[in-house]
Amino acid sequence: RQFYKELSIGTAKPTSDEMQGIPHHFINSHSILKEYNAGKYEIDAVEKINSLFKTHDKVILTGGSGLYLNAVLFGIDEMPSVPTKIKEQVASDYKNRGLAFLQNEVEKLDPQFYSKVDDQNHTRLIRALEVMRASGKTFSSFRKNTQQTRPWDTRIYVLNRDRKELH
């Protein structure tokens, strides 16, 4: 969410002082009024990283959700576009009928995906239902999990802090 210009609260965007003159990319770079997703981010971020490696020996990719980090590091499955009308209908169904409705619909339409998804994650259930309604196919049929190879060496570092200390 840090790339959205209009979102500042709850995004933990670094301040100018925190960046200490070090160039950062994809902060305040996009408008929330235009659709931007992990697939588009993968393309943009890989392009930016490739260009940075032309003039830098090391590039640091930090932060973000697991979905967005994995998209850059390993690639993301290509999904069909979903018309706004279908997105609005699924959102309305969720608002009016709740999580149980999403769970039942996704389980009925794609039991294979449902058996693997966190069934409490309404965002993932909504996305699966949108894609299935738009395509007429199961969500799992689009999930190939084919890892992309990147032209750079990757090292992953995970910093863990005590939750109480973080809060």
C-alpha cells in the first residue's frame, strides 16, 4: 500500500529522514484511483530491479506483503482480468451475505482451491470468486505455480521481533 499516493495512514511509509537520501522506489508512485495489483507490480518491479543492476552491484527489496515479494522473486500466475461489474457484485455479496457465503461458494465451485486457502481470508476468497465468475473456470486452473527465473542472485533475510516489542 506504500505505493499509493493517497494512502498515508496505516502504511508505514518511510519519512524523508528515514530514507537518509537513499533512493527508494514505488513509494507514492501510483494512484489508488487506478487499478494496480501484484501482477502489474511484478512487471514494474522486475523492470526497475533489472535497470538498477546496470549501475549497482547490490539492490535491496524490502517490505511488502508475501504476495508482492513472491511475485517479484518467483513470479505470479497470470490471471484473467475481471470486469468491474463482477467485482462490484462479489463485493456486494460479501457485504450482504458475509464470509460464510464466500466460503460456501468457493468450496462449491473449486473444492481443490478451497482445501488449500485460508478460509478466514475474505480477500483471497473474493479474488477466487471474482476470477471464477469472470472466466467460468476454477481458480485452481489458473494456479500453475511455475517459478520464474530471475537474472540476479537472491538472498532472503528475515528479521523477527517479539510481537509485543513491535507493537
